[in-house]
Amino acid sequence: MNFEFSEEQNLLREQAQGFLAEHCPMSKVRAVLDGEASYDRELWQKVAEMGWTATVIPEEYGGLGLSYLELVVIAEELGRVVAPIPFSSSVYLATEALILAGSIEQKERWLPKLAVGEVIGTFAMAEGHGRASAAGLATTADGGALTGTKVAVADGDIAQIAIVVAKADDGDGAALYLVELDQAGVALDPQRTLDFSRSHSRLTLSGAKAELLGSSGEGWALTQKLLDRAAVLFAWEQVGGAQASLEMAKEYAMGRYAFGRPIASYQAIKHKLANMYVNNTLARSNCYYGAWALNADAAELPLAAATARVSATQAYYFASKENIQTHGGMGYTWEFDCQFLYRRSKLLSVNIGSEGQWQDKLITAIEQSNAA
Amino acid sequence: MDFNDTAEEAAFREQARAWLQDNVPSADELEGLGEVEQAQLWQKRKYDAGWACIRWPKEYGGRDASAIEQVILNQEEAKYPALPGGVFGIGQGMAAPTLMAWAADEQKLRLLPKMASGEEIWCQLFSEPSAGSDLAALRTKAEKDGDEWVINGQKIWTSGAHYCDYGILVVRTDPNVAKHKGLSYFFVDMHSPGIEIKAIKQLSGDANFNEVYFTDVRIPDSQRLGAVGQGWQVAISTLMHERASIGGGGSGVDFKALLQLARTVTIDDKPAIEDSAVRAKLANWYCRRSGLKYTGYRSLSALSRGEMPGPENSIGKLVAAPMTQDMASFAMDLMEMSGAVWDEEFSPAAGLFQGTYMGIPGFRIAGGTDEIMANIIAERVLGLPQEPRVDKGIPFSEVPTGT
């Protein structure tokens, strides 16, 4: 047993921190938040040049063929700086879906482009408010043409391909489809978003040409597997954001004086920050386990992923809201950076399903392993 | 990173598993023995076969095992929840590492093997009626008389004092210097003349703790650990081990027991485990428990390198104790009206949840209250400043006190 990252992985972390300090200070997040652009295109290109988008893609498809332990290191650092790029959509979801279920032809066609960031991918599941289900899917496939409407498609306006969950062509089950977005049957309309640094869109499919990904009818199980894998990666981003929230709160509390002393010396503030530390530490430790289970494709992955996801979601929410509280009035201003973390924490927590949904999956995983 | 056993670890696990299978005492063997006798029987059996205090050096009764091997053994022992134990934790978990760091070689060779075998049991004499969270405010005094020290005063919250052979003791040797600088650290024979022990009845009705009175108790100077005036530093080293060893979170309600209860009781004629509100709560507790487990594993790497348990270990008790309280309370809610009954025959898990509910308030206080633990994390891990203090830089004798 070994519970540490390797020396090479720690070096990668240092390198990533140095790179992001230079190319993704909070001012870059602010620029996207304030501006017209949907993402930081320059940062995206640089991240791709660093090879981060290619991390786990096998070498035969133009990737680096590294492990998920390298990818989680990058995920944490991107989460820490609230990077305004479509990394989670393209890497954790679209690329993963292709690795998981793509045919050799599909992999050969898309993975090399995803690896270099030339193609941005996304994932389209939600159709309205509330929890999605296989039976409730209204998007249908007919002879390889999709019709229906998906909402809250992250980074949809800048993506070239989407992995769409729809009712299967044959039978009642669900299936995953790969849809090229630049075609006549596809309309993308921006939706105003909680986190302006990450655009979301409504995706209207009107007989859009689509390719089946994996086998038909097993799409729901495939979707769950994809989400389990993505959940570990999301959780690492969330842990990074939670840690950044704690550090921001600490720095402010040390420098802010009230009644003649730093507010960081009051127990009410100390205990708040100690609670952030506790939540973040527990979440990080669960993420270690999740990273191992993902990398080893272990049978425990559903439980490990849900555990990492629930604790990271809770840690980020707590740390980002209490960071604002620690700042007092200034924390509530547009001018301060607290908002970036607060916005992103909620965005990440609903992007692949709510805390409640993952709590439910966690108990299901325990009950299933108990029955097995 | 690899959460699986290496070949070597798997072999060790198999060895431990096989030995436990053949040697765990049967209910018949334990029948009629008291808590201490049961624990001693099992400890001696482990010691004789080389399975006691395995991380200790061989010369002290251990087997020079690694931290990972200790975890493997703990995991295998945990498969036998009815194993006796609990009385050696303070000695083996706290006094032993302190002795290893500060005692003379001859003392270590004499005391540690008997501690490992369970023949001699140790207790901790730190807290006082006026010195709890502010431990360094303790007043029990020691005065030098030739080669001996004469101790007068009172200690409190001493677990197991009535059956212990030795105690680790912090006393004030100089009231005229600043609070933390006037303390010294000793170990004391609990059978010494002048020691009087009185049980404290807890709110649960049990009596696990004691008051210990010292009247002209004489301790040889050779039983001092660390220099005169260095007692606080030695005590801190003990307390860090306390936080690591209590870190497991106290006894009582385990997640599995609660899960089992949720499967058996019903809400609207369906198993409670199918109710979404119940699932959400259970999931949260599972996450915290799992987080603690893997945090513990991660700290193994530091321990394997021989580092002291750091202030990060305060997290264990701070998380586990309140969580256990909430779980016990929730378990009784799941029973609805019958939750009020605490009866070994009638209550689920033989009354475990009611018993834990009554026992757990003590765990949130023992070994550092939740609030002190949060302060330790804030100040020693995060580096936040201390509150201004009125007792700094003045002799202890001039520090304001209550009545």
C-alpha cells in the first residue's frame, strides 16, 4: 500500500502551479466574467500545448498515455485557479466517453483532435429541471438522427462535438450519441449562467445527424459509468477550489483588523477556518481513494467516486460561502474575487448531478456491494 | 499511489489473519473474567506470540514492524469486534512513546516490555479541577527533598487509576516563573503511599474516571522525564500521541451498526434505508468516516519516516466524536417511540445506540475538547494568531484565578 503521489507527479504539480500562476491569475477569470468571450481561448491553447488535454489519451491516438493520477493533479490545480476553460466538459466528459465507449474509428477520428485541444467536446444530458432518468428522456433517435432539446450544456457554444444521452433507436433503453455541432439540424442558444466564466447553452436537435457511441440500449449504464469516472475528476477540481477558498479567507483574516487585532485571532473566525480545513482534508483523502479506484478501474469505483464527489461538493460549498462571510462586506462586492469561487462551486456541484443524487448513488453502491 | 497490498504486505496480512483465527479467545475462555482480566489475557497471548505493540523495537517487546503493518494488523483485528481491550491505550499509546523519547535506557528496558505484555497498566495524571483546556495552569506541586520530590495536590479525569500500576504525571515545580516554564514531568508508582483514588460517577451512570489525591507522595528524581522546567514540552509530546490514539473516534456507534438498523426499521412500511432523507444522512457520515480513514492512511507515510504525529492528527477526534453523537441520536429517531427504551434484550444492537448517546459527550471533552482541537488546527496547522492572553509573561503565582 502506498498513499502518496510519486515524485514525478509532485513535480508535475509544481510545474502546473508555476504555469497557472503565470497564465491564469484571477484577473484572467475576471476578464472572462466581465467580457464577451465565453472562455479564455489563449489559456486553452496553452493548456493544450502543455499536453494537459492529452494526459490520459493513449499514445496511439495522439495522447500522452499517462495515468489518471497525473490527470487529477492537473484537475486540482485548474480548480484552484478557477480556470475559465472548457476542461471539464472536453476532458472529463467528452474525451472520457470516447475512451470508454468509442469504436476504433471514432477514437481515431476524434481523440487526436481532442488531445491537442483543436476540438472541444461537451456532454448533453439534462432536458429540463429535476433529476434525469432513462425513462424520462424526451430526446429520441431515429435512424441515426436525433430530435429533442437539451439544456444547460456546458461550453456548448464553443464545442465542436457533444456526447448526447438520448432514447435509443431501438427499444426503450438509452444510448449515447456523438453529435457534430456544426450542422443544419443543430441550434445552440446561450443560456445566462450562474458562473459567467463558463458558458452554458440550450441545444436544439432537429433530426441532427448522430453516431451511436457504444452499444444501444446500454446507454444508461454507460452514462452512469462515465459519470462515475468524471465524478472523481470533478471532485479533484472541487477540492482545488475549496483549498483556494480557505487560503483566500486566511489571507484576508490575517490582514484585516477589528477591535485592535487581526480577525484571524478571534475564535469565531478560527473555528470557521478550522472547519474548512477539516472538510477539505476529508474530501481530499476521499479523492485519493477515488483517484486510485479510477486509475485501477477497481470494482469499488462507484462507491469511491460518490464518496469523493459528495465530500468535495460539500467542502467547496462550505469554504466558498464562508470565505465571503470571512471577508465581510467587501466579500460581497464585484471587485473582490470571492465571487469566482462561490459561483464555480455551485456550477461544479450541479454540472454532473447534485449532492443529493450522489448521496443516493453512494448508498446504492454500499447496498449493492453488500448484496454481492 | 496504490491502495492494494504489495506481495510482502499480503503475506503479512495472511500471517496475521491465520494467527488471529487460531488465537482469538473464545467466549468460554473470557467467561467470568472482569474487563481488566479479559484484556490482560488477550494482551499476554499477543505478546507471547509477537503480536503486541508490533511497531516497537524488539528489545522493548515489539517486532520492529512498519506503520503499514500496524494498519494491516488493526484491520484484521477489527474483524473481531468482541475482542477485549481498551485498558492499555494510555500506556501503550501515550506513555510508551513519551518514555521512548525521554526515559533512561535502563528504565525503558524495565518498563516497556511489561507494558507491552499487559502485565503493568498505565494511566495519565494531567488534568486538574482548575486546569482542563488550560492544562498548563495546573497546581499540583512538587518540592525537591534530597534525591526525591514530594508531591501534593489533586488530579482528575484519570481513566483506570484504580487498576493502574504507573502513571505519567505533570506537576508544578516552580510557581514563580511563567506558567509553561514551571512544570516538570514524572512517572509515578500508583501504589505509592499518599495516593488516594476516588471514582467519579458520570452522567451515564458509569464510573470510568477518577479523582487522584496526592498527599506527600515521594517520587525518586530518577523518574523525572526531561529537565526540571521542561515538563510542558514533554507533555506536548504525550498529547500529540493522545490525539493520534484517541483519533479513532471513541467507541460506540459504528457506521455499519447504523446501516444495519436502517435496513431493519421501517418508514411508511418500507425499510428506512430506502428513504431519501435517511440516505442523505448516512451518505454524509460515510463520507466523513471514509475521509478520516484515508486521512489516517495518508499520515502513515510521515509516521513510516519516523516523524512525530503532527497537529493534523487533531482532526480525528474533532470529526469522529460529534459525528458519533449525531449518529447515535439519529439511530434512536429511526426507532421512533421505542428509541426511548434502553434495554439489552429489547433494544437494537443490545442498546448500543442508547449507550453511545450517553457515553459520547465525554469523548467530545476527553483529550482536548472540540473547541481546543479546532484551536490547535487553526493555530498550529493553519498558523492563525493566538487570542491575546492575560497570563503571558508573568509568574504563575500572579495569574488571576477564579474561586
